[in-house]
Amino acid sequence: MVEIKDLTVENVWDEAGFCFQQLNPVAPYSEGDEERYLEGNKRKAKFLKEKLKRGGRAKIAYRNNNAAGFIEYYPIEIAPMEIVGKDLMVIFCMDVKEKRQGIGSALLNACLEDSRKLGRKGVAVTCADDHWMAQSFFQKHGFIEVVKGKWMSILLKKFEEVEHPNWLQGSFEPKLQKGKIVVSIFQNDRCAIIWRNAEVVRKVAQEFKEHVVINEYDTNTRESILKYKEVGAIYVNKKCVVGGPPVKEEEIRAAFEEELLKITKS
């Protein structure tokens, strides 16, 4: 039997450490990842505690007293995401340990019911077609695609008439320096992967330290997200080298080498 509970400060680690249990066996792309993910989890736990005070919400599914899945969602006006709108709840993240067991549906239904009770006019979600947070799952539960993006789409389930959400408009423009590789790191603690990726980039940057300038931006507030138009991306000069999933060291190294070659030729 599955029991759905609210996220609280008492059970915050059941979500904060959930993804690490999923990722650790399959995605240790470089030496030191365990420490990076553990630090990322600590940051996630602190992040969740702060967001709970400001209206952030989550539900955790338990089976035999063990966390089996979670769904994390926010009033769109404070969401730690590149999305804008009003009067909606928006799902940031959802994951379950066992697929096709009804756990995901139970979590989503709990989120929808909670959002109605809070007076929201609908629930939005950003997702893709064929992997984590699959678009087809939400469509089966009545969500309709309202904005199509290059990699992700915005889906919406209305409770009543409401203006469609949209992607945050604009893009980050790094301040380049002649003869230097400018690295722009946007740190948001909503996900342990963001910290892990940033640490991998910092490590590789040490190999090119004579040529590298690192600029770091804290995007843990909604105001900073609106200002920078980014949440957890990493740029090497004007190229976005990190946008979501765990990145490999060799990919980052290749990006640095490419930019270094441009510098030496100019």
C-alpha cells in the first residue's frame, strides 16, 4: 500500500536524497561524484526548507515506510524555473522508484487536489517527450501542450479559465574578455545535479587556469532568475555547455580546448 504525505522539515531528506539513490548506480561519470552529490543533497535539503516557508510544496509517496517517489511544485510566481505566469501551480520535479505501479498517478493526483484547495486555476509542468518527466504521462492525466520549446514543452491542466504560462523571455549575455575563456556558472540548489556539474566544470577549469576567468551567479531567488534569465546553466564564453543532465568531464574539457584554440589563433 502506498501512503502520500506532505513534505515537511522533518522528512525533507526523503526527497533531498531521493535522486542520489537513483543516480549513483548509473551515472558516476567522474571520480569524486559521490562527494559532489552528497554536498548537492545537503544544499537541496536547505533549499527545500527555505522554499517551504515561502509556499513551496511537495508530496512524498511511501511504501513500507520507505520513500518510493515524490512530486515538487510551486506557485508559479515563486518557482525556481525559467517560466512565467500567474494563478497557477507549476511542477518542478517528479520521480518514482518503480514505474507503472500507480505511484506517479497517486502523486500527481495529490498535487492537483492540493492545488485546487489552494485556489490555483490550474497546474503547469515543463517536460519532454521521451525521458524523465515524460510528456505522455501528463497528457494521460489531462494536461495539454500550450507552449512548445526546443527541448522542453509547457503543458497545462486547467481547473478554470486562466492565461497560459510561457517561457521566461530573453537570454543571458556573458561579458567576454579578450584572450580569456570566460566561464559563467549559475548555481541553484534546487537539484544536486546542478552542484555536481558546477564542481566538474571547476575541476576541469583548473587545467586551463592561466586562461580562465570564472564568474558565478547565485540564482536561488526568483529575482535573480528573472534578472539573469538562467537557473543552473553553465557557459564557456557564449556556448552553453551544461543545461541539465550530468555532464562528462571529457565534454567540458573539449569545450575548453575549443575556446583555447580560438584564443591562440586570434
